[in-house]
Amino acid sequence: MSLVVDQIRRIDSQLDRLQLSSTSDGGAFAIAAEDIHDPHRVARIEQLQRLIKSLSTTNSAKHSLVPAAKIRSILQEADISSQCATCAYLFEQDDSGSYHRQSAHAHESSYEHELEWLLLSKATTQAYGYVLSTILEQTIPLEDDIWYWDDIISTYRFAGLYSIQTSPIRIYKWSRDVYRDVKDKGGRLAVDGWRDFYTLVRDTIRDRNVREIQRRVVSPLGVARNEGRKKSAALKRMRMKNANALGLLLGEGLGSESIHDEGLHSPSQYGTADKRHRWKSTVAKSIALMDAVIHNVNDAELHVDKFDDSVAATTQDDHYYELHEPSGERTATSLKPSDVVSRLDGLLSHALPAYTSNFQATVREHGRPSRLVRYWLPVSIALVSSTTILRIVINRQEEIITWVRELGQTVIDFWSNWVVEPAKKVIGTIRHNEDSEVSILSKRSLESDRASLERMVVDFAVQNPEGPALNDTQIADIRAKVREGDLTPVLRAYERDIQSPVKGAIMGNLASALLIQVQKTKVDVEVAMSGIDSILKSQELLFGFIGLTPGVLVTVGVYRWLRGLVTGRKGVKQFARQGQLLLILRNIDRILVGATPNEFGEIYYRDHGLLLCEVHLLRQEASRVLPRRIFHDFLQEIDELVNIQSGLERQQKVVERIREDSFTPSFITTIGIDFKIRTIELDGKRVKLQIWDTAGQERFRTITTAYYRGAMGILLVYDVTDERSFNNIRTWFSNVEQHATEGVNKILIGNKCDWEEKRAVSTERGQALADELGIPFLEVSAKSNINVDQAFYSLAADIKKRLIDSARTEPSANKVDVGTDAGGSGGSMGGKCC
């Protein structure tokens, strides 16, 4: 929904309460007994009730505004005439053909007559909303066109681009003028021959160059900027006139009558029946007001400052305004519903379409060029280079196909070998699959080698006893010692035989002892390997995840990259909406600061119209960003902000409340932007500073560039304890040079200068960087309040000096008064933290 829809719903609900209240107390909307028994009247009443319902805002939740064509169709279907009993009595015609107006007290209005007026009121309400919506929707886009021309005026880069874009049009116009001059001189190629015709064309071009010798002093960029200045001024006049029309319609039309409960009350609320027709007078007056406003908006020669007076003069002579009075009796007895319907139909069928066509014609003449003009150059380059690109693709078709196939096979192999297979192994380990366990040696190898060693030692001990033959107890004891690694019987025999190696080798058991020790070494190695094997098995799941991790990380990274390509624009749009909220809020503050209140403390209709345009955008953007509960509370602030009778001072407090309460907690921390206002004394004059503090994080860089436009001074701030923030200053300076207005004042600020023990950037390095960039330098401390005021005062003084010098060098340009005592000038300063 929009502000206009809210206005229409409020008015429509007042009309519904009017009908319900009057019906309950037996007033004008009470049906008479004779009407119930008349089939024709019953059918007529049912038709009017159906049409009234179709014009009600409660009939459709999504489409509260009815198009003009449907309003006219409903009025034509209603076939309102002066043939009802009430009209026949009130406008009695004598023999001469003239009407004699009768008193409404002498005859009670019929239910049919009141329904006709109610239908007319509903149609007027919808027409009122349609007119407001039309003017509003046509006024808001003008800001984009004005910004386009301001960019051309303020920067040579855009002016040069505009000159290139429009060069074909200028060449065509120049050739057409030359052709017409030659034709006026009687030159004809078929008659005079090529030589004579060429001589005539050359003389014509020479004559035109002599006539335009004064224009040749101005460069092409100067011509482009002058053209942009003229068109921007025309668009601004149109925007101000439309804004004045919006403010006048809201301040004097049905919206004002409804919001302040005047004119659309139910009769019983006044305490007397003398004012029961007041709503009819209000409706008739609103039709006359809309007609007068649209007529004056269409007047291209009318100056903006004289708009209110012209509308007042138009309505002063209007019959509908003459009949307007608190009771509404004169309107009810003097105006036929059929005549009012005819005027409303003329408003919708002729006046409003004429305004729309004139507005569109003006926008085509003074608005930014069409897309064909703006984009013919890149399109032409693309078309010229397309053949080369196509030729390259055709010649390397096989290579490209092979590359695509290899890329696809690489992706498949990577997915299978680095993601699927490791995942299967991890799942098998979790399920304790015997085949999936990591093992260095066979599970039964150690047991068999240990049993073999045990048999060898026992046999050796039995064959070579040191005393009597071994019994079973001694053999069992030897087996137990072998399991513990004790080979004492074998080692003793080995020690005896080693003393006489040759004898022991031939007659003794030296070879057997050596073989037994070899077997013992093998068993010891296997025991050590089994320990390592146990460690590996205990960490088998960890190794499985380590093998799976690279594939998962690469897959997730590629997925996020692809997702960023698809959804990145959505995130950018979300940030753009949030940034747009603050830009709109800044425009609202500028309107209220620059507005001059009247003797009642209210802003004039022109400022009110501009305020309505910005608030309309603010509401639309807030509905997409703010949560539902916060947005519902936000609407109350919006209603109070657009209420012209609340006064300028109260409206400024509402803006301050919106900025501090609604946006700071949940909004500033989201997009990294804060906005404050401070008034200082500079050279004995009051100067109001609008300070925008933008975050320096990389993720906000694309957003904060939107705030460079229109900034009059920029503070480049780095942290003296952070080397990286100091190194980023050159990047931020480059962004400022690219996006900010040409000639904007800049100053380099080193923050946290009181933190000497943590200092990473010396004062000398900061001064050297400032000298390199050609801007002033100052170290401050926000915590200790060191040189903070001096930084802003120094920058404000530089801005004031530049504006004064600019006003002297360009007397014809728009001037900025930096020395008024009343309100001071607003300087927009963007703070940049790196």
C-alpha cells in the first residue's frame, strides 16, 4: 500500500460510517415504505448499492484504487439523471424552461437520491486517489532525470560521455539545417550539377560558421553542460509545480477533510440536522479543486511561485466553491447529481489525460536521453566485435568441445575419487566393517609365530636338558617364560657352544640356537608392529575424515561461488534498499530544514508535496526492510510526518525520532552507516553540518560509494594503531575521486593519536601521505576529544571558501548562500573509516 491508498481508505470509511449512522437513526439513508413496494425503485436501489460496493476500497484488498476507465464506466452504468422524485422537486421547471430551486427542508430526500449522491461521493473519492497517484507516480521519477543532468553538469567525464552519445543527433540536425538552407537558396543536385551544388553547400556551411562564431568559443563539454543545466532547471520547475499540486490537493481536498474529521462526519455527530448535507458540499468542492489544480499544472507558462494564487483565482470564480458552506444546504439544493457526474467525467476523460500527455511530452524533451541514445555506442562495439568472436569460436570449435568434455570428466572424477569413495570408507568405519579396518600385518601372524617359537624352545630344552629329563611342570614353566620373552635354556646352550664355534657348529646345538633367536627377533618385530597397528586402528575414523575433508571443502567452495553468482544480486539489492532509506531520510531532513513556515507554523503546500514524494518512497522501502511489527509502528510516524497541520517543528521532531529510534539500533549496525546533524558557528554565521559516518569494511565498499554524490566535504579517517587501515587510504581516495563530486573538499584524519604505546603509523608518515594526496592532515582522538572540533571546523571553512569562489566564477549557476543568519547552509560531510 501507499500513502494515497491510506488516504482513500480513510475517506471511504468515513463515507461508510456516514451511511450506517444515517440509516440507524432514520436519516436520509432510510428507505421509505412506498419504495419497498415499487419493483422499479427496488431494482434501481439494488443497482446503485451494487455500484457503490464496487467503488468501495473494502471490495478488494489488493486493488484499493479504481482506474479512471472503470470509474467512468460505473458512472455511465448508474445513469444518474434528474428524473428522481427529489431532483424533480428541488429543480422544478416552469413554463419558460428555467429552474426554481426549492428548499430541502420542505421535502425529504428520497433514498434513491441519497444513494446517487453516495455513489457520486465514492466515485469522487476514487478519482481523488487516482489524481493523487498519477501526479505522485509521475513526479517521483523526475528525481532520477535531475540526478542524470546534475552528473553531467558537475563532472567533465559524464559531460564528455554525453557529448559522444548525442553526437549522431547533433550531426543529423546540423546536416538537416544545412540541407534546408541549401534548398532555400534554390540548390538542386539534379539541375545544377554536382560541382555547382557542392559549391553552394560549401558556401552555406561557411555562412553558418560565421553566424555561429560566438558558439565556437565554448568547448563541446561546455555546450553539453549548458544543455544539461537548462534541462535540469526545466525538470526542477516541473517537479516543484507537481509537488505544489500534491500539497494543495492534500491540504485543501478530501484528504484534509477526512484526516481532521471535517466535512465527512455522520449527521448525528454534529448534533443537528442542519449540517447533514455538508459531505455533499465537500465532495463538490473537491471536484472543483481537482479541476483547477490540473488545469493550472497544465499551464506551462505559469511560474511555480504563482501557482497557489492562480489556483485560488480559478476556484474563486467556480460555482461549486461559491456554494460551499458549513451546512451544505446550498450544494444539496443547487447542484444536480447528473451535472456533478458530467463534470467529474470531464475531469477523468479530458483534463487528466491532457495533463498526462503534456507531462510525458515535457519529460521526453527535457528528460535524460532514450536508451538508444545512451547505449548505441557499446551496442555498436558489441556488434562489430561479434563477428570476430564468432569466427574464433568456429575456428576453435573442436578445442572448445574437447575442453568442455575434459572439464566435465575432471569434475566427475573429482567427485567420485575425492568425495564418494572417502565417504564410503568413513561410513564403513563407523559401521565397523572388518574389511575396512586399517592393518599393517595379518591378524593371526603374531599368534602363529609365537606358537612356533614356543615349540622350538620346548623341543630344544627337552633334547638338551641340563640335568634329569624335564617333567610336565618344568615344560609348562618354560612355555610361560617363552611367552614373556625369556629364552634362558637356549641362551645357556648358545653361550657354551659359542666358546668353540667350530665344535659347536659340528657337534653341538649352535645352529639350532641361532635359528631360535632369529625366530625370537621375528616375534619381537611383529609385537612392535602390532602396537603400531593398534594405534592406527584407534585413529582410523580420523584418517577417514582427513581423506574426505579436501573434497568436501572444494565442493562447498564451488557451491558457494555458484550460489553467489545466482543470489549475489539479491544481496546487493537488499543493501541498496537499506541505503536508499537513509538517502530518502536525508532528503526529508533537507526539505524540512529548507522549508519556511507560515504564520501558523505550517509548511507551504510546495514543501508539503516534496515531503509527500519522499515519504512515499520511504514507506515503500521500509516495507521491504523493516519487520512487520516495527513497520506497523513506523506507519504511525509516517502519518504524523505528512500531517501538515502538525507544524514544522513537530515534523522535524518526528524525523529525529525516526532516525534515532527506528533506524539506529537495527539499521545502522546492519549496513554500517550513521547520520548526525550538528550546528556550528563559523565566522559569526550558523552553519548546519549533516555528517554521514560510513563504515570502512570491504563488504560495505559498494554501498558507501552511493553516499559520495552530493557530499561537500569528505574526511578520510585511518587508525594510527592499525597499519592496514592506513594502507587502505589510497584505495578510499581513489573511490572518492571516482564517485564524488568534482572539487569536493577532503582532509586526512589519523584517529587514536593518544594511544602512543599502540601507535603503528607515525605522524610523519601521515603528513607525507597527505602531501602526496594534496589534502590537509590532522591527528585526532575521539576518546580524549583532541582536535575533533578543529577537524570539522577546518573542513567547513574550506567548503565555505570553495563555495564563495565558485559563486564568484559562475554567477549564472545555482548559488549556495553560506552566510544566512536564519538557517545557515547545510554541508553534507561523509566520514570514512578504513
